Amino acid sequence: MTEENRTYITHLKVTDVPWHRLTTAYGRGTDFPAHLTVLEQMRDLASVKESLYELTTNMEHQSTLWHTTPFGMVFLCRILEKALAESGQNPVAHFLAGELLDFFSCILQCFHDGDEMEHAEALPLFSDLLKEEYLWSEEYDEEEDEMRYEEDEVFPDDLFYSFYYYSWQAVKAYQDVLEQVPAEFAKPADAVLELL
């Protein structure tokens, strides 16, 4: 991983990402910041389950990753770090840590499956994913988005492969967290580490 990409991953703020212009499995990532906040707070199990469901189903669908996925992974890695640290005292954090580790394995498996196929080179920089030419319209129009999906090349090949590559890189940047998990999370963490 280049130093520039590592720095970008570790310094990125939720407010740096134009979520409303990034695709998900079911639309746009407009609600991602709110769901990430719910997860980060780890207060209420029901709302954490709901937000986790919304994020994970929009970030991965039938092994396909989306424009929001690598960015979502950056913040889920930080949330995992916090959840692991608090898992001993907070049952919601304990639940979330286990769920996130399973989801990370799923995302990394998608990366490996995609990586084994013929693919374009990833964009050189994680930040390239936010170049204006790759962002969708400022205003969300469901019909317009659907028409765009019917075009032959919805995402340029290098951009599409970057959804996978940088989702993997996001987790890779937090590898040290996965290597120091509490003993009870060792098995799912090892499964993630094997895929790194």
C-alpha cells in the first residue's frame, strides 16, 4: 500500500465523502453518515441492527460491491476498532464486533473472487474514486439513475475494479487492529486476516 493511500484512508472524514453522489446496491449512499453514527455510538441494539443491515445490504449484493463500499469500509474499520475495545463492557459493542468481522470476511471474499478474474488496473489513488467524472448527479433522480444503469458501461472498468481493490485496502490499513483482538474474537479475526 502506498503511503499516500494509507494516509488518505486513516485521515478521511465522513464529511469528505459526497455520499449522495455514490451508488449503492439500492440507490445512493445519502443515509450512510446517519447509519455510521448509530453504529459508532453503539447505544441501542435494535437501532444498531437496523443501521448495520442498511449499510451492509447497500455495500454488498450478490458479491457485487458499489461506489460507497470502499468508503463505508474505511469507517466500519474504525467502528470495529472501537467495538473491539468496548466489547468487554458493552453488549452492543460485543454484538457489533462479531457482525463486522463476518461482514469483512464477506467483502474480502468478494475482492478475491473479483481479483481472480480478468480485470482492469485499479485507479492509482483511493482519492481518485471521488473525481468529478465518476460521481453521479448532485440531485437524485431515480428514473435518471435507472437509465444510467441500462447503459453498456455504467462504471468504467478501472473504477469498477477499484470498488473491490480499495475495499480490501481499507481493511489492510487496519490490519494491526485485527491482529490484536480479544481472544473470543480470534477465530473470526483470523478468517479476515487470511483473506488479507
